[in-house]
Amino acid sequence: NAGVMQNPRHLVRRRGQEARLRCSPMKGHSHVYWYRQLPEEGLKFMVYLQKENIIDESGMPKERFSAEFPKEGPSILRIQQVVRGDSAAYFCASSPETGTDTQYFGPGTRLTVL
Amino acid sequence: GENVEQHPSTLSVQEGDSAVIKCTYSDSASNYFPWYKQELGKRPQLIIDIRSNVGEKKDQRIAVTLNKTAKHFSLHITETQPEDSAVYFCAAYRSGGGADGLTFGKGTHLIIQP
């Protein structure tokens, strides 16, 4: 009974490179949320996806950031041309298809931009 | 949008004493209020949640109370133990709103003094 999986756990990129973060939801979950956590701060909502659909991306920067959740495979958060300010922990959470608002979090990906 | 304020930012209590963390929210349409515990470098873990049709919920040493009129909710931990030391986050969510993720407070660093 695997929980939410994220990889990689740690990612180091130089300024201008691309970062790809992956999230596999819990079995049976079709809702995925991405959050960003800066040091000493709470989590900030970025984007909410269901299979093949972006439901709400109001928390995601308009430029350089994109997310997808294909029919097959994990959800991917992509950051193009990373800058130092992108350094943070990125968490995804998943919830079941119906009946509950409870979100279960993955272990996070800690992105460091040099 | 929703705004969640959390106090205090740091709370130090003697082992065995009680700890109380308070949160206020701004959107009267929010109806789901989870609490997460996050240990250093780990994922946020759901410890208790409450919905707006309930005023109080208890699970062993942990309880949450909700005052919809005042738009505030609180986490109560009794008989604190060293393993309770962590950062605690409250959050608010509008179920059925069709969009958005959880809105988190900035966290409370709970320190249990032996």
C-alpha cells in the first residue's frame, strides 16, 4: 500500500537549466495537488490536476512553470530556466476520486538552484 | 481568496503539559480544516481534521475545535511528549468549490521541553 511517491527527492540545477519533478499519487487517487514550501514558511498551493486536465493553476507562476497529469504515468511539474528563487521544497498531494477532501502528501522534492 | 493566520509561531511547553495552537480564516465559505504535523525534512502528515458541521473532534491526545461565527479553529494537544516536537500547520479549504488547494497557515514550531 504505497503512499504518494515523488522523485527525485533532491535535485540540483544550475541557473537556466530545466527541472522536472514527478509525483505518483496513491493507488486509486485521481486528484493531484502541487505545493511549494520555502524555508521557515507554510505550503503554498500551485496547481490542481485531475487525469489529463488542469483544474486550477491559479497559484502557479505564469512563466516558466507548467504541470501535467497524463492518462498514464506520474504527474510532472516542470520548471524551465530555473533561477535561485525557485529553490524550495516541492510537495505533491493526492486525494481520492470522490467523497473526501483529505489530501495525503508525498515526501517532497528539494530543489536547489546554484 | 482565503487567508489563514496561525499563532504562535513558536511554542515551548514542558513535557506533560498541554499545547494550544490557534488559527483564523477569512473565507466564510471554507468548510474543511485539517491539521498537519511536519518533522524536519519530512512530509506533512495529517493528524486530525474537522468539517464545518462539527464544533469539536477528538482523537486520543489531540483535539480540534471550530468556531464558525468567529472563523477560528484551534488544535489542542494534551499530555505532550517529546515526539510531539515538530512544526504544525493548520489549513482551510472550501469543499465543492471546484478549485484551489489547501490554504495553509505559516506554521507553529512546537518544542517539548523534557
